[in-house]
Amino acid sequence: MKTGNIILALIVVAGASAGGYLAWSKGWFAPAAVETGEHGEAAHGDEFARGPHRGRLLESGDFAIELTIFEDGMPPQFRVYAYHDGVPVPPGDVQLQIALARLGGRTDLITFTPEGEYLRGREVVEEPHSFDVKVSGQWADHALNFEFESHEGRVEWSVETMKFAQIQTDVAGPKRLRTTVSLPGEVKLNADAMVHIVPRVSGIAREVHKNLGDTVARGDLLAVLDSRELADARSTYLATVERHALAQKRFTREKDMFERKVSSNEDFFAAETALAEARIDMQSARQKLSALGVNAEAADHSEGGLTAYEIRSPIDGIILEKHLNVGESVAESSGLFVIADLSSVWVEVTVYAQDLGRVHEGRPVSIHSSELDKTAEGTLSYIGSLVGAESRSAKAIVKLENPERLWRPGLFVTAEVVDEEFEVPVAISEEAVQTYRDWNVVFGKFGDVFEIRPVELGRRSGGWAEVLSGFDAGQEYVTKNSYVLKADLDKSGATHDH
């Protein structure tokens, strides 16, 4: 028997193959006697002839090769056996080269080295094992050329079917992702935008202009009290103003007389002292009115008289509490109104002790309410310094803008605090990921053909997953309703056979 070299090129492009345990056309391997066609392919359906190692059997005259993929506890690799007149050919006499052409224009080249009774492929045969195959080789004076398809995990749909199934696609690419810590929280009033209104004087409620739930602006009149204390303070102030005016006149007269040497030094200094005392009394009375929240300059022409004490809103907001009715007697420490500006709120977040190392002030936070089905963005502005003895947690504050007043105090929410932000070269939508056999897969789109792509996923965040291997940037894939394609694939009963 002559010895020589066999050069074998195997190119795999598209399709799906399945088959039973079939015999070689010469009948040398006879577990199943099935008529075969040219080059050892089974003559019916998509079944193919198999050799003693259950590999695909290809023949040319009295020479044959058996192609197998071995993947028992190791990455898949080609193992190729050669026969002449049914007798194994030493693998050292054979040289092989296999090129696997896949959907998307990629071609994998496989080279071989002799090992035991077969030729072992040096390169891994990556999943899916779906390719178009072209085999060319030479051994002694035998020149071989074979072509076949070995397809799996493929579905071919028309444009109309894709529209009916509402298939949506996107292109994989780089994305900025972030890992988060999920913590419980509750919407609270913004303590920096809330006021408790108490009167600075005692009195009787004469007028009440605002009610619970009313929206007020800064300076709006809320209520008017009749206050004897305020009347006394105003009267005192007005009296000091009059005394100061008289003292000023006397001082002016005495100064003029002193300068003309008509008045004595004692009279001039007495007038000057009286003016200073009057000024001090007037300033003291003015400060007392100011402490009561009353404009001293308007004390003598108040619309409600000397007893009228006006209560006005110091901020824009909504009246959350009202404890005042007309005719009610109130003390100077009584709480009359609570007003809050709800255009911003606080979210009080519970940070468990084990998460304190991952939660830091200044980090972005996503706040989600399942009741509202809403998500808003904020920043962690404060983390408490103490850990509760019983709860073993600290309190943190997130300030949340609330222009539409949707985030109501009392709502329970979930806070996703950003732990780390990072850029990944390839990311895909988590919704696109399906399970097939024991793989995570996405369906790549190649025209009207969809084919599974096993992917190794890394970090996940916000509905996106990092792709470590199995899918490249720039490739189109199915993002919506990929489960319909998987169901069609399962229905077809595709097998993992070679």
C-alpha cells in the first residue's frame, strides 16, 4: 500500500443535520445497511453514513475518511480516521486542514497533528457546530473533494413571520454598565424644605385664610391673631418714637442756643443725654417687634389695628397640617401649620452593616417604586455615622427631585446604589438571553436566518449583560421575543450530532 499525505479542507457554513447509525456504501461497516449516494452520503433525507467511531464517513473510490468531533470532558476537537480498502491508514501518513465557514462570514481554520490512531485537530471547534463543509485532500495518488452541510440551532423565517412574531433586533456593542447594591427605602419629607409655623405671641384667631392641602406661596397670609401682647409692644414702640422725636427737637434747640452762648453747658449736655436715652428706648422697642416677626415701620398703620398679628408663609409649598380655627385661643408655642415644599423629597435608605463598605456618599442612586411603576435618579447625600443596635443598619439620605409631586412621603421604594461603573467592549440586553441545552445563548440574525450563539456572560446591570465570549461587537441579535425562536427550534427537534 502506498503511503503519502492527505490534505483535507472542511468548510462549514449553514444548515441543520441529523442522522442515524448508517453504513458505508461498500458495506465494510454494517451496523445499518443503508443505500448511500456519492461520497458516502446517505441517499435519503439529511442522514449520512457513519464509520466505526460514529463519525461522518466520506469516501472516494477505495479510500475513505471518518470525521468525528470529540468533546468528552474537554473543548471540542476534530478527530479524523483514514481507511484504505477498509484498513486503517497510519495517521502519520495523513495531513489535514479543515476550514469551518460560519454565518456572518467567519471562517475557522483547523490544522492537525498525528495522535494514536487518528489525526487530532489543534484548534477548538467552537459552538455552535453549524457550518458548510468542503473537504479536499490527497493520499498517495488519491485526490479528494467533498462538500456537505452540518447545521444546528438555526431557524429561517420570512420578513412577514418576523413581523407577526414582533421580533426586534439590535447590534451588540460597547456600553457603560454599573454594579449596584439593592437596599430598601422610604420616601420622606425634605427636612430642609419644611417649616413648622408657631406664633411668637399668644392671642385669639381672628381670621384663618388657608386650609389643609392648600398650595401657598412665600408671603401668603395664612391667619390673623388678635394679640394683647403685640398691642402692648406696638404701643410701647410708638411711644418711644414720639419721645425720640421730642428729644430730638429739644436737642436741636439747646444746641442752637449753646452755640449762640445763650444756654449753659449743663442744659446742652442734658438735652444730648435725653436724646441718646430716647434713641436707645426706640431701638429696643423696634427689636422687640422684630423678634415677634412684625415690621416696626408699619406698626402705626396696621390694617387690623395694634392687636392684629399676621401669620404668613415663609416658603412656597403645601399645607400638610393645620391646627387653627377662628376664635381659638393659641399660646406663643402652639403649632399652627406645617408647610412643606414637595418639589423635592428625601428617600431614607436602610444600609445594612455588611453593605456599608460598598455604599458611599456622592454615589448615583436609582429609586424605584413598584406601586408607581416609576424610577428616578438621585445622589446619596448622607450616610449616618451610627449603626442601630437592633437593626444592625445605618440610615442614608437620597435627595430626589419631585417636580410632578409623584413621589409622596410614605411610599416604600427600592434604592439601587451604584457600587462600581465600568465600560465593557460588548454588552447585550438580558432579555435576549435564552437557555439552549446547558448554554446561555442569543439568536444572531443573518438576513432571514437566525442562529444560536452560546455566550459567556459577565457582570450584569440595569437589564444589560457583559459578554465575555461568544458574540462580537457589531453583530445583530434578537432582543425582543427571542423565546419564540427558541420554541420553533425546540419544535424542530434539532440534534447535536456530527
